[in-house]
Amino acid sequence: MKPTPMPCRQILRSCKMVLAAMIVLITGSLHGSAGEIQVGRVTIGSNLNGLSYWSTQLPFLDAFKTSSAWISGTKDFWDDGRRLDLDERGWVKSLAPGQVANRVLFHDTVKFSGSLSRRFIVEYEGNGDLGYADLAKLVKHGDHRDIIEIESGKGDATLSLTSIDPGNYIRNIRMIPEGIQAEPDEIFNPVFLSRLKGYRALRFMIWMLGDSSEDIAARRWSGRATLQDATWTIKGAPLEVMVALSNRLQADPWFCLPHAVDDDYVRRFAELVQSSLHPKLKVYLEYSNEVWNDVFPQTAYARKQGMALGLSQDPSEAMLRYYAKRAVEIFSIFEPLLGKKRIVRVLSFQSDGMPEYSDELVLSFGDTRKHVDAVAIGPYFGTELAADADGVARTRKMSLDELLKELENSSLPKAKAEMLAHVVVARKYGLPMIAYEGGQHLWNMSGQDAPELDALFTAANRDPRMSALYSRYLKDWAEADGGLFMHLLDCGSFEGAGNWGALEYITQPRAEAPKYDALQRFMSAPDPP
């Protein structure tokens, strides 16, 4: 998600990118006459934030689905490090002497700013005793049904299993906001649905790969996330849930297949999509996420596989060629099942890398081009302001006004030059350029502790002038002949790991969310570019 330098990047990168951009500016788009830039039609989609107990996204009616994994403890210790006896769906089957099973429901509820229901009804099957602590208080206990209250504050709202009947252990816990009128099989929080309206596509990368799924997700279909799992924060969201959301909103799904799944997994995934996705929707299909980015395990995996297959003697080249090879294999499994007209086969590249790598090492490798429908980049703006110690040292001295001017006068033109450089490669192969991620990238990547810089970046993201910057940014994307633009992210609180959310919390007023406002204005324009 966050760009890191490729080992083989050259000092001449910037010069080559500027030259490529100049070529486009001089000659115009390949669709138009000299000196003209043909503006293509841009549609807007969104990446969805991860499923977690600290996320302010609140996507599901049943809040238990975004609670943490079980943690073994005692009455005196929250985490004693012991293993818990779990069934295949993650429910606790039995407890050892003195053992309790703890779970975090929500973290730092103050940041939800009133969007979190105050009271929840907790229902469950089986026999045992549930306890609530910290920001979660028991209001009323009944037969397999509790009413709890969630207080606003710092810290955790927690639930504990203090005793269990092994012959009929507690399972199928549901946690529904009090007073909600919904169908028994309703999955989604109605407010979550309403805030996603207008987006033409939904990228499920974080729902699928998350913080842990790429590392530990079963490589076989039998180990995938299911509707019956105790929580969807461990293996990610079930495919049925992602399809249901796409159908509900009539938004095209963008799936990222985990890097180590086998062909049977891919085939069964495709079969389920074919049988359950609304026939009018198409599927954006991508192999993993940012395989070039060394912060993720998929990079080491692809490098190892590429070297073992002898795709190159250079590890970076071997990695990129394996990315192309495995992506084509996955696309080829989907093609006969959904048909080539219903899928958009995507290869993604580093926006601020050297565009020729996508050309020389990926698109021209084997028969890759025959199986690709779009080239995707992540054209963030502002990345350079805190990418390293020098950037942090310079940027932390800026006032808010100076930072916003820097974004306008330097960062946005830099991002547009990168867009134009990549469209040259895309057009060489007759492919559209789309964005798998994008938006502002005001995030301290240097590793240095700079709380004043974090505060400055947060202020910039909340400033009304950010809306105007976004409007210009989207216009630049259209003028660069970009197509579908997937913003990062739909909803997420502003914290030290970046300010990615268009919304900070799910009920945030549009007037207080400048990025969301700009996206909505662009989408609702009578005839957006």
C-alpha cells in the first residue's frame, strides 16, 4: 500500500519520467491531435478499510464479526500465553482450570464520535457464562441474551468467557445494536451502505489480505473464511460477503487473490463469483497486492519462486516476471468461467518507480499482454514530503499554510508527471491506465518520531482546502487519460499510520470531511470527465 524503493531503481528515474511526461504533453494523448489532451471518462471507486475492532468503518450489523481473536487469560491476567481449545470456526470448546477466554469488541470508542451504538443485544447458543469489562457494561442478563452498554472513552470494550459447558459450548454469538429493525439475514450496517453509495467499484484488497491473511491464510479452499467463522478479522471477509456487498450497491468488485493460493482455490473462487455475482457487474482481478513492495510477504515469495524457476538471474527481475507469470495463470482460470468480457485483468505497478520496468519486465514477458486489460498505478500525492529523514526535517518546519501550498505547487505536479509517464507505457500496449489506490499520502515513512509532523498532516487532511486539492488532483488524473480511480480509503480514523480515510468515522458529516466531499462532488457532477 505504501511505496518503498525497488532495489534496482536508478538515479535517472526522475529524468526519464519527466521525459516521458514531456512526450505526452507535446504529442497529446494517443487518441488526439498534437497539443491536445483527450480527457477520458473517469469513474470513482474505493478501497475498503480493514476489518478490525479498532476500525471506525463499522461495516456489519453484527459487530461481533469485527471483534478480535480469542486471548487466553485468567481472572488476574489478560493474556497468559496459553493455547485455547477452538473448533474449526473459532469458537471456544473448553477451558483449562483457571482459564478464561478474552476478546476485544472495540478499542478507543471515543474516536467513533457517536457513530457507535450505545447499547447492543448479545445473543448466543450453548451454555456457559459471559462477562463484560472496561468500556463494556452489562445492563441486563437474560436467557442466552444480554443487553450491554458501550461507554465512550480510551481503552477497550471487552467480553470474556469465564465458564463453558464442553458438551454444549457457547457459539454463534451475535452482537446487534439495540433498536435496529432489520431482516434476520441482514449483513450490513445501513449507515455503512449509505456512505458507499456512488462508488462504481469496491477494492476488497484489505478485506481479503488484511494484516494477517497474506501470512497465514490457508492455501487451500477448505481453509477459507466462511460465514460461520466467529470473526472475520483473522482470515478476512468471506467471499459471499464481498459479493453480497457488490450486489447490494451495484458496484463492481475488485478482488486480490492471495499470493500462495493454489489453482483449485482460484477455480472455486471463480466458480462462486460466477454463480452469485449480479450478471451486470464485472470483476476487476489482480494477483495479490504490490508484489514489488518489500514490506509485504508476497514480494519475498515471488522473488523465491521466480529464482527457482530460472526466470532471471537478477532477484528483482525474477520477482517481477513471476508476478506476470502467476497473474496470467490466475487470469486464465477465470477466463473460461466468467468470460473475457466480464473480467478486467489488472497488472499493478509502482507509481513513482521507473515506468519501463512495467514494460520490459512484465508486459513484454511471454504472452502476458494477451491476458491483460488494464495497467494500474497508485498515483499518490505528497509522498515525498516525509519519505525519508531529509523530507521530515524540511516538512516539519512548515506551517499548515506552507504545507498546503507545497502540495498545490509541487506535489500535485509531480503526481501528474508520474501519471503521464505511465500512460505512455499503457498506451504502447493499447491498454487503459487505472488507479488501484490513490489520494493524499501525508504519512511519516522515515521511522523518526515526529508527533508535530503527524499533527500537521492530520490538520491538512481536515482542512477545507484539501477538498480543492482533491478536485484538482482528480482533474489532473482525467487529463492524464486515467480511467477508474480507486481512492484509499473509504473510512478510517486519523492516526499515526496515516490519514487515509475519506471519512474519519462512518457518520461524519460531509461538511467536516473535505476528501469525501470532493469525491462526492466529482461523482455527482452532471457529466464528470
